[in-house]
Amino acid sequence: MNRLHVVRASGLYLVLCLVSALMLLPFAWVVFGAFKTQGEFTANPGGWLPESFANLQNFVVLFTEEGFGGILVNSIIVSAVTVLANVLFCSMAGYALAKLPFRGRSLLMGCVLVAMTVPYVALFVPQFLIIVQLGLVNTLAGIIAPMLVMPLGVFIMRQFALSIPDELLEAARIDGAGEFGIFFRIFLPLLGPAIATVSIFTFLASWNFFLWPLVVAQTEDVFTLPVALAIASQQANTTVYGLLLAGAIVVLLPVLILFLFLQRYFIQGIATAGLK
């Protein structure tokens, strides 16, 4: 029995290792390609390894000639403001929808669920007209505005809030605490896993967002990384593959680092939101 169990476990691990290797192959190709020259891509398009891993020319070009330093700052500002706004506003909405009894609460929650199902392209034109009326075209504020509150963030916060005992909040009210005091001093500190989950989802959405910044940003000083990467990879009507792959590494690294730091809270938050 024990031997059979060991054989089954070994087979499972072998399958998982093979699947993991297959999933990592495209990522490995991107990393290797970031060190190749355009001549290497032309001479051997299907080749894997670069002639030298010391060739950092693609990264140098990105930050010296393409201005990725300032563009990286733009992406960090957009993502940081978006994450902070979603954590604050979505947690407030989740607190109200889960813990405050008021007329129309179920209807509002239904609206949040409906908003999660609406395709983004259906909202694109109305959002752009509003941004034009507000005079925010070609500004970072115009890029950030539509992402300040995401329906998925409200849903996750509300689901996690349901797991917090009502008795804890009632005890605070009996002691004389107001709703803002209860929210900031008791409720918000208990939302660690939910905050991590919303932060990662929001960061991914804002960091990788391409279509909206492409339309709103019209000059290089307000470009974000995905927009700048798409433009930089096209030179003289030719795709510069090394530049494109080096830019993909620059875009990917912050996301990977954030997930590695928050993965434990992220998994816990997903599990909690899914069980309620």
C-alpha cells in the first residue's frame, strides 16, 4: 500500500513538473531573447540561446534612447494611486454593503455584480467623453480616473467583510465609537488578506492596461510602459524583437516581485472570498 502510494505521488509530481516546465518555456524564451541582437533574430529566428548574456544593449537603449526611466515613473504613479484608491474606496463600499443595514443594499450589491459582467469596450466611449469634458485628456489623472474603484475590488472586500463578526463591531458602537472610527481602527486592520488580493488585482490591471492609456496619452511625457513598449518596438516599420522582449522583462519584474511578497495573503484572500 505504501509502495503504491509512493508510486502514485511520484507520478503526480512528475506530471506537475512536466506541466510546469511547459508553462515556463515561453517565459524562458522571452528572457533569452532580451539579450539577443536584431541580427541574431534575423539569422536564426527559432534559436533559443543568445550569443552572450553580457549583451545589455537592448536594456541600455530602452532607458537612454526610448526614455523608459520617466515612463517607468509614470506607470508607478498610475499603479500606486490606483491601488491606494481601490483599497480605500472598495473597503468602504464593502463595509457598507456587508455591515450597514440600509434600504437598497441588495440592489446596490446587484449593481456591483452586473458591473463585473459588463465588457470594458461597452464603457470605453462614455468614459472617454467624460474625460474630455473634464479636460483630463493627455494627463495621468485622465488615465487613473476610470480605475479608481473596480467592481471586483468591492465584491472581494464585501465577501471578506462578511467573515468579520458583527458582535465585534457592536461592542465598539456600545463603547461609543463612530462608524469612521470603527472602520479605520477595527474593520480595516482585519482586512489584510482582502487588501493584498485587491492590491494585486488592481496593480495587474493598471500596470498592464494598454488600450485606455493609448487613447488618453498623446505625448511621451504621459506614456505608460505598455504604450511606450508598443511604440518603441516598431522602428522603421520593422519589429525590433530584442527591444520588445527587454521591455517585456521590465514590465514583468515589478508584477513578479509584488506577487512573491504577497502570495500568502493573496491565496488566503481568494479562498475567503470564494467560500462566502
